[in-house]
Amino acid sequence: MGCGMGMIKYLLFIFNFIFAICGIGILTVGILACVRLSSVTESLNTNVMFPAITLIVLGSIIFIISFFGCCGAIRESHCMTITFASFLLFILLVQVAVAVYAFVVVKNPENSISRDYRSIFNDYPQNKDSRDFIDAIQVTFRCCGVESPNDYTTIYHNFTTPWSCCGKEQGQSCTMDESHREGCAPILMDAIKMFGGILGGVAIGIAGVELIGIIFALCLANSIRNTERRGYRV
């Protein structure tokens, strides 16, 4: 094996170390998206969980793929190197699909979030599940109402603004001056768009790294095959 291919061998090994770190990054982003937005997606018709769960699965699989890459590079195994490149190509295609979904579907929820949130908000006084969900959103995002705190007085006549609108103890009420001024629907839309952008950006960025790994692996596999045919091993 020539000096150039020997360098590619060690570069591929280093790449797999970076690849493992990328796997941890994918796993972390997927878990954070699931934890932060799980309660939102249960009530709103915006499926941010699909790309998040996909990234968690991909992050886990990456460790297995890194094993094939490391062993294939160090042992100069043509079979393991090709297996590594094939798995990596499959992961790359899945990540591109996740990125497209995140950018197109999750990052652009249009008016569905506002419509679904308002539907839940309308059941606030009567439905405990709706009330718990709205209170959790208002506490987490420091917002009030759908578009503004005025929603509580225009939709529910003689209804006091709840405790979650101003950070008081549960069961207390807020005055209009104490309430957070921003509505929750626009903040939710911005949060989901941000997570969609992060999911898509991470997937595309790591796909670029994986493409370099595929090129290195195929070059190394070709060199190993040529060396085996000549009956020459270093």
C-alpha cells in the first residue's frame, strides 16, 4: 500500500473518531427536541417528534458504523471497509430526508399551530387537560393568551387572568398589568421553527462529514483490493 493510501487509512481512522462525536451530537439534539417539545406535539398537530426520534436512532446506529470503520481501516479489511461505506451512505440518505422534512414541514408550520392552540385555549375553563397544557406553556415560555392577555377577557367574559400568566402561585389570579404581554401562539411558532432549523442544520452538516468519510472509505477499499490482487501486503 502506497504512502498516499496509508495516509488515507489513518485519516479514515481519525474520521471515525470525529464520526462518533457527530453521533453524540445527533443523539443529544434529538433527545433535547423530544424532551422540550413532547408536551407540545401531543396537543398540537405539528409532528416535530418524527425527525427528533429519527436523529436519536441515527445517533445510536452511528456507534456501530464507527466500529466497522475503525476495524476496516486498522485491519485493512476490504469487506469491513465496504460495509462501513454502505452503512454510511444509507445514514447520509436518511439524514438528508430528515433535513428536508425539518426544513419544509417542521420549520414552516404555517397557521396550524395558532389554530390548534386557540382550539385548546377555548376549552381552558372547562377542561383540566387543556388548562394544565396552557398553564405549562405560559409558565415555560413566559407568555399569556393566544395572541395577548386580552384573549382571557374577550373570549371568557368575567374570567380573571390565571396565575400562569404572571408567575404567581397556582390558584392565584393576575391583573392585566402583571401579565406577560406576549401571546403564546407566536412564541410557540418561533420555538418550533428554531428546533426545525437546528434539526435540519445538524443533519445537513453531519451529512457533509459523512460524505468525506464515504470517499475515504471507498478509496481505501479500492487500494486494499488492488493490494490483495498483487499479493502484496505491508
